[in-house]
Amino acid sequence: MSSNFEDLHDFMAARRRRVEETMLRLLPNSTSAAPRLADAMTYAAMGGGKRIRPILVYAACELAGGTAEMADVAAAAIELLHTYSLVHDDLPAMDDDDLRRGRATCHRAYDEATAILAGDTLHTLAFEMLSSAGNYSASQRVDLIRTLCYAAGADGMAAGQMQDMQAQGQLQTLAALEEMHYLKTGRLITASLQLGLIASGREDASLASALTEYGDAIGLAFQVQDDILDVTGSADVLGKSSGSDEKLGKSTFPGLIGLDPSRQRAKQLCDQACAAIAGQAPEHSVLIALARYIIERQH
């Protein structure tokens, strides 16, 4: 990468450890009523990954004056919800993928029915955590749950996934593609920042607006870069199958506008995100570095 991400990588590594410790503590274990289900949930949730969403929760919470400890449960909840979406996205009825995070997808490692139940239960666990774990006030819990529900539901991630499935084999317009990815990917990324602010306990409309604008921009930039990597990357580096969008007949940014214009669009979105947060975060803040990292990452 052309940018210096040493401090960012240190921050990300430390926050990954925190969120994984929290998830492991709150996931069901072999003493639960259904040990195979618990095992599949842990397999899916603890299989690595960039943990971008929980890292954004931590970054926003700490920018707002909160501590990492305040963000732990919110960060774990959004990562478990994100993991459920990946487990279901990989199923034969959807993208039918064999590889996720460098190893067999949940339905290949176990079976399809177990993977469906694991995804369902990761989803419910995320909201159970927000309702009862951590040291949040009642009003914070309501705001955390409402924010995550809205981002994941019929006007958010699930809607984007439905649009994605319906668009297979069809040539989308650029506007339709951006809307679909805003819903499917961007809404949960923006929600990560909103959850971090709520977890901090700070009420600041100006910061909330800046974080939302930042999140909307990096959410789309993240997907543009994913589309680029699906064309240019290898399965060994990506940890998942490359070229899958083309195989499924999906429209992509490189397919619609070309590779170089896609890179330019990602950079434009990155600059837009940095400008949105500039008045709230120092020049060398984690959020500024994260925006750059998202469009320069190779997996």
C-alpha cells in the first residue's frame, strides 16, 4: 500500500482482539442445548476476517470521547449480524459459494440446514446482546437496537440483498448498482459508526451527521473496491472465490464503467468521506486512515 498504515494496523489489531474476545465470551458453547449449532455459530463468527464494522464502532465511540470498553458489545453485535448475512449469502439458494475467509463456507463445513440455523441464531444473538449485555442505559439500548434493525432490514441490508438477487443476469444502470450496494453494504457500515456514537453516550447532532455522511461514502467505496478485487484478485489472497460476480451474471462497477474509472470513483468517495469528517477528526485520525485503507486494501 502506498500510504503509511502502521498506526492504523496497530489500532485494528488491538480492536479485533477485543471484539473477538467479546464474541467468544457471548457465543453459546458445547454445554448449550444444541452443541452442533453452537459449534457452527462459532465456526462462522471466529473464522477471521477484516472486522471492519466493529473497528468502525470502536473508532466512532473513541472519537466521541468514549472508551473501547463502552464499544465492546455494540461492536460484537454488529459483527455477529454481519456474519449471519455472510452465512446466508453463501448458501446454494443465494450465491452458492464454497469458500469464505480462506476456508470452507459454513454450509460446506457442516450442512445447509445447520448453516441456516447458525445464521438465524447469530442474528438473534446480536439483538439479545444489545438488549442485555454491556453497561448501556435503557435509552441507549433502544437506540442501538433500532439503529441496527433499520440498517439490516427491509430498507437496508436485506433489501439490498433482494435487489442483488433480482439483478442477476441483468445489466443494471450505474445508479441502480450504487443504490443496491448502498443498501446491501453501505447501510451496515454507516450503522457501525452510529452504534459507536450511541455507545459513547455523547449526544452531538453535528458529529452524528458527519459520521453518517462519512459512512455512506466509505460504504460505497468499500463495495467499489470489492468489485475491483473480484476482477483483479486471486482466491488465495481474497480468502473467497474470485470472479464470482461474473459467474453469477451480476453487474459490477468495473463491468459498467471499467477498471480505471472504478478506481477513480473509489478515490472520489474516499475524499468525500475524509472531507465529511474533517471538522470532527484530526488529520491523522483512525477514521481518515480507514477511508484510505478501504480503497487500497488487496483483500
